[in-house]
Amino acid sequence: MIQTLTKTTDQRTLLRGTWEHFKHLQKGYEEISRAKLAYYDGTIEIFMPGEDHAKFTHIIGFLISFFLIDQGIAFSPTGDKTLEREGEVSAQADQSYWIGQAKPIPDLAIEVVFTSGNTAKLSKYRALGVTEVWFWEDGTLALYHLRNDGYQRIDRSELPGLEVLDLDLLKRCILIGETDLGDAVRMFRGM
């Protein structure tokens, strides 16, 4: 009998290297769709998200998109698009969005954390100029807004339209979505 193994846990590797080394590795990983590579301050990260990580990423993306649609807010999900400042920093959020109008760097980056990397990633996002970063970890959301002196922890979003988002409802629906996304969406949308 042949047994198929799936990776349910995240795999993360950190290496020291230059920007040029990072770009070479990035090329080599182009064919591996689930691999995420990041670079900042001489550190190269190779990340392979597990099944649970991917599930929560999709649930959160679905719910945020529905909220923005229901509120009539212009937006575009930019997903895990690679964001770079040449020679300095490269990162891929689990989900990202620009709000209002298209721009090269998203307004919101969302990170799903199962292993490590939560607030340590803020330095990368600061170098990129991402306005808000949200971390989903252990059933909670931690929101950070970029100020002149760095990121500050906030209780609710300060992005246009997202400041009215009920974060407690969002958290409950994310957890419900783990077993039934349809129920989570209906509850989130008040149906």
C-alpha cells in the first residue's frame, strides 16, 4: 500500500548570506509554489507553510475580502506577492491588500504564525513601508500600525474602512472557519 504524506507543520530554515546569494536561491525556488523566501539584514529565510498554515491563511483572506466587499471599500488582495526593496529587503506576507487605490506596497500585510517569526518580521515590513501588519497566532489577532518611529500595537485597524471591523467577531469566525468556512462566512456577514 502506498501512503501519501502531507506536511501539516511549517518548515523554516534561516541562513546568513548576501542579497546576491538570496536572489540566486530565489531563482532556484521559483518552481516550488508553496516556498516563501525572505531577506533582511543578511538573513535569508526559506519557509514552507504547512497545511494548517495554508488553511488559516485562506480563511482570514476570505473573511477580510467579504468585509471589504460588504463595506463597499475599493481594494485588491495582493496575496503572498513578493515585496522588495532592491538590495535591502524581500518579504512575502501570507495575505496582503491595498486599500483604496493600487500601489506598489500593500497597506495591510497579514501573517499567520504557527512556528516563529511574529513581531520579528516587523523590521522587514517597516523597511518596505507597509502601513499595517496583523498577526494571527493561537486564536488571537495582534495589530500593528506604522508610525514615524516604528510599529505601534493598536486595538483596532486605522486603515480607511477597516476601523469599524469587529475584531472579536472576526476572531470567532476564523476559528469557526477551521471546521466550516460556510458557517464562518454566514456568521461574519450576519446571515
